[in-house]
Amino acid sequence: DAGVIQSPRHEVTEMGQEVTLRCKPISGHNSLFWYRQTMMRGLELLIYFNNNVPIDDSGMPEDRFSAKMPNASFSTLKIQPSEPRDSAVYFCASSLNGRRDEQFFGPGTRLTVL
Amino acid sequence: GENVEQHPSTLSVQEGDSAVIKCTYSDSASNYFPWYKQELGKRPQLIIDIRSNVGEKKDQRIAVTLNKTAKHFSLHITETQPEDSAVYFCAASQGDYKLSFGAGTTVTVRA
């Protein structure tokens, strides 16, 4: 059984460019989460989707960040325009509705904004 | 909101010895406490969890204990091996979707 899939695994871009991160949750999982991990701030929840609907986006740092979930098997996190301080590892996680707090993480995307 | 504190921040143990990591939480409504292991450059992996209706749970060499009265929970690793070297995160949840993570403990197992 495949776990959470993320792409790309590494992204290097220049300040001002648009970045799109992709996630495929575990099949059958109804909840999807985007996290950001940095040394300074640890793991931060950016946004939470349930049944493809954004439920909590209070962690999205600013309007430059947006996330979508057009169907149950795909989600994107977009940063436009990107800034050096966005450099971090971005994780996607998923869980079942009945156990939304039992979250399984993808391999992450390491983003570097120059 | 929930505040989870984790100690120690770093832990070095001799192979074969035990390792203990402790976490405290602030919200008495929290009822789910997972532990994640993150190896260098890898994803956080759920290794064990406990819900508030039990006080202890074991899985081979790892165990978690929970004291709801004192609002703290601990991870115990026995007979440590080099592959146990990683960063370990505790977390707490009120049974909804939001996990509050501790700052992490870097465990180094010396051969």
C-alpha cells in the first residue's frame, strides 16, 4: 500500500517565482494536512482539508500561500511569489475521518528559495 | 491553545541502555498522544500512540506511559540500537484534527 506521495522532493527556485507542491494522500483517507517544518519554528500546520473542503487555513502565513484539493486524491500548495524565508521542508499528511489525529506523513518537499 | 513541552532537547545513550523522553501538556481536554520518529532527511513516522483511556502501551522495545492527573506522558526505548538515533516528537490532540507538537528530542545512540 503506497503511503502519502509528494512531488517534487526537492525544489530550488529564485525569489519571486511561483512554486507548486503536490500531494497524493493515502487512498481512502478523507483528511489532508499541509505542514511546514523549519529549525526555528518546528512543525507548523498550514491548512487542513476534510472531504476536499478547506476546514482550517489559519496557519497559512500570508496571501502568497494558497492550497487546493480538487479531488480526493490530489492537493496542491502554491506559493506566489516565493521569498527566501519560505525555504523549509513542506510535508503533506493524511488520515481517516474517524481518526483525524492519526496522521501519516509524506516524504516532504525541501524548498529552497534563493 | 494546547502547549506541549518536551525534554530533553538532546539525549545521548550508550547502545543497549534505555532512553526516556518526557512531555507535558497544558490542556486537560487533550486525549490523544502520538509519538513520531524522524530520521535525518526523512518524514516524521508515527511509532506509537496512546489515548487517554489507558495508562501504558508497549510495542516491542518502545513504550509510552500517560499520567492524566499530572498531564505528562513519556516515551521509553529499551535496549537502544544505532537505528534508534533520530529526532523524536511528542504531540497532543483533543481528538479532533489539530496536533500540537513538542519541539523534538535528538537521540544519539553511541555504539
